[in-house]
Amino acid sequence: MTARRATGPVAGPSGKPGGGWKSTQAGRGLTLLSPTLLYALLLLAVPLATVVVISFWTQTYLEFDRTPTFRNYVVAWTDPLYRVLMLRSLVISGLVTVATVLLAFPIAYFVAFHVRSDRKAMWLFLITIPFWTSYLLRVFLWKVILGYDGVLNSGLIGLGIIEKPLTFLLYNANAVVLTLAHAWAPFAILPIFVALDKIDRAYLEAAEDLGDGPVRRFFRVTLPLAMPGVLAATLIVFIPTVGDYVTPRLVGGTDGLMIANMIQVQFGKANNAPLGAALAISSMLIVGAIALLIARLQRTLVKGAPQ
């Protein structure tokens, strides 16, 4: 005589069926996720929702008129000044991203392919050394280097290359691009290195056996497989630099100011938080659309890469 296997719910200590929804895998997962989700809602979603709501208000000195209106968005999208600043921000961030990725790729490639495995951690450690100093300190150091009487001008005059200091080195868009590219270089090196380090070397050996030279092998195998890291680095650098206002304020001068500087002015001296919120939301939507295009490009490249 064989014992029957119980098919009903297992009784808990109180005699009632135990377990419940919280004992399921999905329930346990959501229970573990809930503190992080609550943290994200309080520190990200709620402030963002507040900015969205404020963007539909109007402000008269210290008082808010909570009557919903699209006036702030109309001004943000039609005023020539804001359009120029937004376009300049996108151009500067694009140049910073291109310069950073182009400079980061050779470093990441060298560490991934030409550094011994037991020394890669040390190289990555050295790459992060710039983060040991304050961001503001690094910006001020670039002012010392690029200034009218700075290190670069003094050195060129001392070598006899120029007769008087160069005035185009500081307080313009070029200084902003240079300073931001230096500040964000490690953020671009690390994701590119991860993508390159994960490449199966058998692909490269197979390409070499088929007669591909180093250049052809790089463009047909290495670069396509590294594109997820390149595009990740692009997003990591592009998105934050659009909203940077410290660097343009310190080294950009009049020609290097970006949309974030105007947003800061609207929330501060101009005392027009609704317009500043509308500018911030508009910038976020534009950057989000560009990020989605880059993400779609990444999926397309991944599908076309060697499997």
C-alpha cells in the first residue's frame, strides 16, 4: 500500500494554508526590491514630478499662480535665446562626446589587448586617479593652464613660438569642450574596456586565418563587437554634459554658456521657477529622444555583429 502525495496547500503554524503571495518567487523579489523602489520614488520620481507640475504654473515674484498654462513651454520653444542655448548645448556635448570617445578608445584597446591580465586592475586603478581630486579643482586647473598668463601661453612665449598670449584658449566653447572631455574621459574608458575585454579572441584568430590584415580585422571584427561599449560611453558622456553648468560658468565666458546656465538663472536671479522648469523638461525630452536613437542604433549594431 503506497502513501498518497498531498496535493493541497501546506498548513501553516495556525492550521491555515501557509505561504501566500509573499512566499512566491515574485513576491519575495518585490519585497526585496521595495526599499530601493521607494528610495527611487522619493529621490527621483517625486522631485521630477514636482518640476513637471511647476512648469505649468506661473510666478509673480514669490507667489505661484497654479492655473495650468502652456505659456512657459511656448516661450521655451519659441524664444530665439533659448533655442540658441539649447542648440549650443547639444553641439558642445556632441563635440565633448566625440573627443572623449576617440581619446578613450585607444587607451581601452591598449589595456584590453596589450596589458597582461594580472596588471589590468592596476591600469584601471590608475585611470580612476583623476577622481581623487575635486571636480571644481580640475576646472580651476584648466583655467590656470589656458589663461592669458597661464602655463600654455607662458610656455609658448618662452619657446618663441608666439609673441603675445593667445586669447582664444579660454572663455569660449573650445575651453568648455576641452575641460569636459578631460573630466569625463574615465567614464568613457571603462565601458569601452569592458566591451573589448569580453571579445572572444577566437574571432580575431579566425579573421586572421581568412587573410584579414590588422586594419581590416579591426573594422570587421573588433570595432563591431566593441560598439555596445562605445555607445554606452557615448550615452554616459553625452547625457550629463548637456546639463553641466559649472564648467561653462567658469571657463566658457559669454560664448560658452549652455542651457543649464539659463535654467540656473531662472531658478535663481530671474525668480521664474516655472520657466526654468519648462526649460529643464524640454531639455530632458530632447536628450531623451537622442538617447533612444542611440539605443536603437546599438541594438541594430549588435544584431549585425559576428555571433
